[in-house]
Amino acid sequence: FKIIRNSLDDVKTLISELEDTKAIRAKMHEYKKSLVEKEEYSSSVELYNESKFQKAKLEEFQKYTEKRQEIVDKLENSLITDEIKELENQEKILRTRKKVLLKEHRFLSTHLVEIDRSILDTQNEIIDTLKDRDGERLKNLEHLQQMFYKETVKMANLGEDI
């Protein structure tokens, strides 16, 4: 960035010099007109030679400015390419992390469903034991089992959705 900043400062300086040169050329042009009007041929020739010199300097400056711009463009393209490569590397890392997290999620979801089924089996065994004891308690337990089963199914579905 420092190189680009320095290059941009140099380009700004060169542009300022170019504007000064253009202003000088404009003044020379006005002066040349006044000399032609006064028919001062010798002064006109000197001004013409100075104008040629300024034109040569201007052309040299334009070539220099074009080369500077090419360098700035190359630097900007290089930086953009580096940023793209870095972003691609970060994307690969994130994809890998996503795969690992999905595998862990599947593993945990599977074990959660197994635990829920084990709990349901245990509840069924308890209910079977209690059926002989009390009819009213049985109804309450069956109701609780149904509610727990519904909640378990919801949790399992949520786990699979995640």
C-alpha cells in the first residue's frame, strides 16, 4: 500500500507539473499571438523554439505518466489477486469446518434418539408393572407417556433438522 500511495503521490505531482506546463504553453501561445501582431519575427522564432522545447518536455512527461500508471495498475492487480487467494483459502477452511460440524451433529442426533428410545422402553416397562396396581394411575402414566413421546419425536425431528 505504501508503494501504491507513493506512486499515487508521484502521479499527482506529475499531473500538477503537467497542468503548470499547460498553463505555460497557454501563456506562450498568447505571447506568440501578440508577437505576430507586432510582426516581431525574431522574438517569434525564439518563442517557437521554446514552445518546441516545452512540447518535447510535455511528451516526455506523458510517457512517464503512462509508465507510472502501468506500474500502479500492476500493483493493484497483484494485491487483488492475493486477496482472492486468501478468500479462497478461508472458504476451504470454512467448508471443512462445516463438514466436521455436520458429522458431529449427526452423531449426537443419533445418540440422542437412542437415549430417548431407551427412556421410552424404560417407561413402558414401568407402565407394564404399574398396570396391575392402579387403573387411574395407569391412565395418568399413559397420558404422560404420550406427551413425552410427542416431545421426544419433536426433539428428534429438531435434531435431524439441525
